[in-house]
Amino acid sequence: MKLKLIAGLLLLVWGLSKSGWEAGIDKERRLIVHGQDVPLDVNTRDLLGQELSLALLGGFRGMAATSAWMSLTGAWENKEWTRVKAMADLATTIQPKMVLFWEHGAWHLAWNASIDMETYSRQANQSRAEIEARLWIEEGRDMLLRGLQVHPNKAALYLRLADIYWQRLGDYETAADYYLQASQKEGAPAYAERFVGIALEKAGKNQEAYDYFCQLWEQVKTEPKSSQPPWQNVKRIMMELEEKLQVPEGERVF
Amino acid sequence: MKGSLLRIQAVAWSTLMEALRQKVLWVLALFAVIMIASSIYFADFTFEREFKFIKDVGSASISVLGLLTAMIGAAQLIPTEIERRTIYTTMSKPVFRFEFLLGKYFGLLSLITLMVLGMSVIFFGVVLVHEQIYVAEITAGAAAADWSPEQVRMVEDILEQSRDFGMVQAILLLWARLALVESIALLLSTVATSSIFIIFASVVIYIIGHLQSVAREAWAEVMTENWMLGAFSAVIAWLVPNFQSFSIIDEILAGETISWAYVSQIFSYSVFYTLIVLLASGLIFEEREL
């Protein structure tokens, strides 16, 4: 009986002393999994619910996220957009660190779902179809904005958001802002920095676009890539802007 | 000391051999079938998604098969010995009870280690086969020197996914989790007599262990509203390991770079926890009526 008591005491002392160690491990885990360390508070129901749902998956979170994504793919093929959104939300909740889920989930909503509403809508009239389409675009945008809270440094998410503003919402100025943010992140494709100026020009911000391109051209003009088609296109736009803005001859780049 | 180690080694060896005679390693064949079947099933996706899915299936299969082995195996270690009365033969020899218990634990842990190693080899093999298929598709069999910059970039992207060193961290943590689960099942087997009860209780502790972090942070606040629920939460927080810390495995497999310092922190937590549980098991087993 004496040894059993000692064993019980040993487990209890260990149990009381391990809390600090566990708290340290959890703090870092939350930073990695959620992208932020938010201390658990029973009043913050969302986070508590998220932690509980993750916990209840009992160590098979990756597999559960994969299953949700497989289900999303099936729903996409059947054009069940509400289920697509539900599965994308589930996958991003279960495994928020998977950039692919945010990026592709938003693409499904802002492009596939909304274009389906516009093109093959079962709505009674065109206005109704456009409202539905707009709602899906906004769902895609909101998904990316939530994703950016977890991944503030992922160029791919800024690019997708810029594409939504450009291609789906026609808001070129905001698109330019997101292309600029994307271009400043690691791993951004080369076209991101050029698209900032193009988007500004499309937004009618000719002076800002010209000033931006002048800065950009200054950086690349001596490099071999400046003679390649994408940069020749930039050169053409700059020449057009010089005409539009009536830049004096002596101040022109070309 | 040396004599004690030799006795533990002898018990461990006989435990491992007995398990091997029962053809427990057939589980590797089952794992190979799961991996190959899933890799064929996921072949229609882009390489990024396919590698993620294969890694998730691989990790989940290693976890399930390993947990089953750890829980069922450990639940049978002591009760079966008592039931068959073979424990009396062993105890009649100059072997201390604690040595017998450790020998049993390390025998089963050796089996689990062999299984995890075998499954990891199959897992990496499937990933590498898919890597080669993708590289061959992209480069169309051309020599590396003739690849275009775009082909080089795509091959680099594939290799980043397939030769991710983080997978070693994931396997290491999977193994540490299994070692901890086995020690808990062994602790239960020193107090309980029914294997089914031990397996059931191990599963419950494993599940509750994933909620331990919530209980640890909430028990004091809950206590003010409902003392019974608060006390229950406190018991979970103090007596159950934090299995949720191992959920980092999913992030590693998703391509997140995790520092070795953090991995070793979780690894040493589980090793230390295992040692404490083994010590407590030994103390309880010393007084157990056989």
C-alpha cells in the first residue's frame, strides 16, 4: 500500500509541476497552428470551439482536412457551392496552415461559384443572378482575408486577392495595393511588381502609375531582362502614359 | 547494474520474439497496401496536393496501426502472463518485478520501433516513386543539363515536397507518442486485470489527452462556476499527458518548417513523461498480488 501511495504522489507531483512545461509547448504550438498565440479564454467561444474541434480529431487532423478537401472536390464537380464553401471552411479551420486550402478555396468561391451563378444561374432574373454572383465573390475575398491573418507573409494569398479585385470586382486601385504587397513578399512571381503599375493605370491613376513604372524601370533598365517581352510591354505603357500626361520632352524616360 | 540490464534485455528479447512469432509484422504488408492504394487513388491531383494527401494517409496509417499495437500489446503484457501463469515461472528466477516490467515495456517498444521503421521505409518509398514519376513527366526524360529554367523550377518544387526533411521529425514524434501511449497502457495493466478494460481506458485517456490543454487553462475559471466540473478539469490537467502537442506533426507534413529545438522539446517531454509513468508502474507492480 505504501508503494502505491508513493506512486500516486509521484504522478500528482509530476502533474502539478509539468504545467509550465506544457504551457510553453502549447504557446509555440498555437503560434505554428493558428499563426498567433491567443491564450484560451472560456469567453472566446470561437477559439475554444476551434481548439476543441481540433482536439477531438485526436491526432488525425491532417487526414480529416484531406477528407474535407476530397469532399470539396466532389461538391465542386456537382456544382454544390454551399457544400464547397462548407468544406473549404472546414479544411481551413482544421488545418489553417495549409496555404493551398485558402488559396484554392477562395478560387472555387470567387470564380467557379460566382461564374456559375452569372452564366448558368437558375435565378429568376439577371439582377438576382448578379447579386448571387457578387455574394460568392465576397465569400472568396473574405476567405482570403481570413487566410492572411494566419499567413501575413504568403505572396500567393495577396496575389489571389489582387486577382479577385482586378478580375471579379473591377476595383483596380485595391488590386494594385495587393499586388504591391505581394511583390514585397518572399517567393512572389516576377509579374507581381509589374502588375502594380498596370492596375494603377487601369484605375485611372495615371500619374501614380507613371511614377511607379519610372522607379521600376530605373531598377531594371541595365539588366538583360528589360529587353524581354514583359518589360517591353511596360515600356509601351510608359510611353503611352508620357503622352497622356504630356510629360515634357526633357523629363521623359523614352 | 549490468546484471539488471541483462535481465531486462532478456525479458525484452523474449517479448519481442513472442510478438514476432505471432506474425505481428504482417501489419507492414497491410500498411504497404494502404499506401500503394491511396497513392493510386490520389494520382489525379496536382503534385502539391498529391504529396500532401499521401503524407497524411501515411502518417494516419502509422498512427492507427501503431496505436493499436501499443494499446492492445501493452494491455496484454501483464494480464496474459498472469492468466497463463507464466509470470510465476519468471518470478521464481532472480528477476525483480521492476526489471520484468521494464523488459516487457522495452520488448513491445522494440516491436513498435521495428514497425514504425518498416512503415517509414514503405512510406518514403511510395513518396520517392511518385517523385520520379512527376520528374519524368515534367522533363520528358531529358538530361538535367538540358532542362529549361521552368523545368528546373518545377523539379525543385517537387523535390521540396518529396524530400522534405521534416518528415523525419514527424516520424520521430509519431514514435515518441506511441512510446508514451504504451507506457500509459502498461501503467493501467499493473492495476487492472481485464485487457478489454485496459484498452478502453487507454483509448479514453488518449482522447482526453487531446483536450488536456483546454482543461489546464480553463479549470481554475470553471471551478468558480461549477466546482465539480472544475475539479474534473483539474484532474485531467494534472494526470493526463498533453497529446495535443503532437498535433504539430500535421503542420510538419503540410510543409511548415518546425525548428529542431521545438521538436526536441516535445520529444523530451514525452520521454520524461514515459519515464515517470514507468517508475509509477514499477512501484504499483511491486505491491500487486499475483
